[in-house]
Amino acid sequence: MEKQSAVIEHKSYARVGLLGNPSDVYFGNTISFSLGNFWASVRLEPSVDLVIVPHPSHDLVQFNSISHLVNRLQSEGYYGGVRLLMAIVKIFHNYCKENNITLHDGNFTLSYDTNIPRQTGLSGSSAIVSAALSCLLDFYKVRHLIKVEVRPNLVLNAEKELGIVAGLQDRVAQVYGGVVYMDFGKNHMDKLGHGIYTPMDVDLLPPLYLIYAENPSDSGKVHSTVRQRWLEGDELIRSTMEEVANIAVEGRKALLEKDYNKLAALMNHNFDLRRRMFGDDALGTMNIEMVEIARRLGAASKFTGSGGAVVVFCPDGPSQVKQLEDACHNAGFTFQPIKVMPSFLNEIDLQILGSK
């Protein structure tokens, strides 16, 4: 075996579900993109033993008092990133074993850092897992042996291992980077085990903005009864979810034609449909206010994920942006221009993309 000595580092970015969410868990269609404003980075260093390093603040186990511990758990929960790293190592190892991919015997030390705000529906957990998977692919030199289309499934499986409820959309955006149109039609999902993912030109997007709350409510409860009702064949949920999926189909056409008035209408409609299905109690007052603050000024807005942050398009340009920035500041929300990351698939990835 050749000696492994180089340190490997990968970044994975937050993501914005632009249109079609949450239909990804329901055989729908979505358009998502990679958000350059926030990221998680994972560092892999060859070592004698296999070590997962706790993050000094996200995996805190030492406190200055009992009230410090309790306050911390109430605001941050019990979970940091160590469990995510351990889960992806296990899922990666098992996948390679099942697919007769030989891994060398070298060990490594994994550590991580992240600046993705918690519970903002920007996919902080999957960014850590996605960056770690990239490190493992390179450390074991098996990037060419694991299809790009399959990698989001590995990321999702690591999170499912921990009881995290989620769909493929976020992980696809984080594996591919850039803007991706995703078709999760039941036929593809049943036959291939994954959707059909089509990268789009990032220059098709108009300037977009992000609103988020520094102290958001938990994003997980949004999925509550809708999933169960869908599984039970509830007609309202089934038909509305189809409408949501179709918004991504129409949105792709609107983007390709640079029809931004249409895009604005679709963004607003997407949120209205979500609201119809989930109800205001599940969405939360603060989340609804973030959407409404933009709408009152004539901007289009919707959740980036399941609440906690909102993506906004200002069709009237800079003066509208300035008004919105002031309104967000007065309401105590953070407002910033969105930076879209281009695709970060490398040469090896592009060579195997879509291969049988």
C-alpha cells in the first residue's frame, strides 16, 4: 500500500431550495442551489488510530456550571457533528463492502468546522456529512468507483442512521454544487434508487437575497402530519404536493427563458401551497413573518427549506432591496445578498457522471 501523508480538506455549502420543495420526499421535482454564504469544512489527516475530533464549541462536553449545560442543551440540543462523521464513515464502509470496493488499511483523524446557522433550513447537518464523504472518497482513492448520483443517497443514509428526517434534495445540491434541477419521479426512484439530476447554468438566476433569524425555532416539526396524511392518500395533500412539484417544472422553463416575473409568481405560489398543507401552527409565526416582510414590499419570498430562513427575489431592483434590508433590520432579522456557488464536480466526477 502506498503511504498516505497528505491532509485532505473539503468544503460543502449550505443550500437553498428555490422551487418545488418539499416535493422531493414525495416523488416530486425541485430546483436547488449551493449557497456560498455558509459552509461546513471537514479535514482528514492520516493517523495511526482512527480518530473523530469533537468540535470545541459544537460538541461541547465541558461547562462552567450546571446552568451553562442546561441553557446550552435548550438552545443547541444534544447533538454536534461527531455523530454525523461517525455515521458517514460507517455508511461509506458498508457501501464499499457491499459493492466489492476494496479499501486500504490506513487510518485517519477527522475534524470539522461549520458556520451554517443552526435550524435555519439551510442543511447544516448534511453539509458536514457531504464534506466528510468527499474526504473519504479521496483518502481511499475510490472517487471513480462511486457514482456521483449515488453519493447523495450515502449522505442521506448517514443522517437516517441518526433518526434525522430528510429527503434527497439537499444532499444532491451539496454533492453537485451550482444550480440543479431534480426529478424524483417514482419510476426513477424505484428503478435507479435515485432521481435524475440536471445541472443548470448559475447565470440563469437573478440576484437573490436571504433573510434568516438568529434564534429560529426548530425546523423539524414542519414535516409533522403532512407525511402521514400523504401516506394515507389524503386527497388535499396528494394533489397539492403535485402542484408543488409542477412549480419546479414551470420554474425551470421560466429560468431558461429568464422570465423573472414568472419566477416571482412561482416562488410566492410555492409558499402559499406549503402553507395550505402544513398550516400556520406548524410553520411558526416568526417564519411566516420573514416571508410576509418581503411580500409587503412587493418582493417574492419562500422558505429555503423547512423554515428558519427565506429566499427573496426583488423584481423592482435596488430600491426595493434597500427597503427590504431596512425592514428586516427593524424587525431583527438578518438580511444578505445570496452568493451562488458554481458546480464543484471535479474531472473524475464529470467523467463518471451518468455512466452506467
